[in-house]
Amino acid sequence: MQPLPRLILATRNAHKTEEIQAMIGDRFEVLNAKAFPDFPEIEETGTSFLENARLKAVGISRCIEGWVLSDDSGLEVDALGGAPGVWSSSYGGEEGNHAKNNARLLAEMADKANRNARFRCTMVLARGGSEQAAFSGTVEGHLVESLHGVGGFGYDPLFIPVGHEKTFAELGNGIKNSLSHRARALNQVVAFLDGRG
């Protein structure tokens, strides 16, 4: 029996890894940067999702053979001029603190009538220190005025995708993973890799 092709994720984020593994299923052996303690920390110094995804994928692909996949993603709110955008994970002042991020977003949106927003995900595939392809996915929706649901992570308790009446945090991983920004980008990644044989 042939071993599964390996896909290295240029992240140490367990939530992202779980989501990507769930969406890919058993087509690839998915490992993230935590499995490789010698991998460098890649600073996200870009001003766009594409720049940050490229930095991570190319940087990690210099350290290991095979396909490296990175993503940068976040929430874009129309009434805030696209913020928090690339700063989604540190919007509340502390990297990865979902409670602080959501609290700041709720405060910023308190007097806003336009609550339209989208999640955007940009993914980059690299190998051998070179970008091979880039992909992007979005899901449109709107923000609610208080937290709803306990599933998911990040801004999921505040975001209702178009066509639904519940937040990502209430809909559950099965539905979220079928229509999320990350799923839409990842479907393109898988199609690309399948086409490469």
C-alpha cells in the first residue's frame, strides 16, 4: 500500500490544522510546523493575506522536502474599511486572544448600521523555497450584536454566513467546513495537487 503524500502546514495553530485535516480527509498525511521543532518562526510582516501566506510557505519550504501549504486569513468588515483584516488575530491587542478580539470588534461595531463582513483566506503552496501557486476563498455574511454559540474559534460566534440564520459557532464544524473561506481555498489547493499527479 502506497504511503499518503505528505502536506506540511506552515502553521503551529492547532485549530487551523484540525480544520484543514478534516476537509482534506485521508488524501494526505497532514503535519504542521509543531512536528518539526527546528522550523524557524516566520514573522508575518506583510500588509496583505497573500504576502503573509507567501512569507510562511516559502520560508518553511526552504527547510523541508515536499509540498508546504500556508494560509493567512481573517475577517474584513465593510463598516470598518476592511479591518481587522490581516490583523484579525491581534485586533484586541494580544495575539490569539479571541475574547479580546471579539470584545474590540463588538465595541467598534456598536453604532454601525452596516454589518456586512466576510472571511477571507489566501493559501500559498511552495516547495524548494519557491512559490508554486496561490489560492483565495471568501464567505460573505454579517455580524451579530453579541456572541452566539460555543463552537469554532476566533470571530465564529459573531459571524452569520449568507444563507444561514446561525453563526459559524452555532452551525457546527460539518457545515462550517463545507462552506467556509478556508474550505473554498483548500478545494482549489486539492484540485491543483491532484492535477500534479
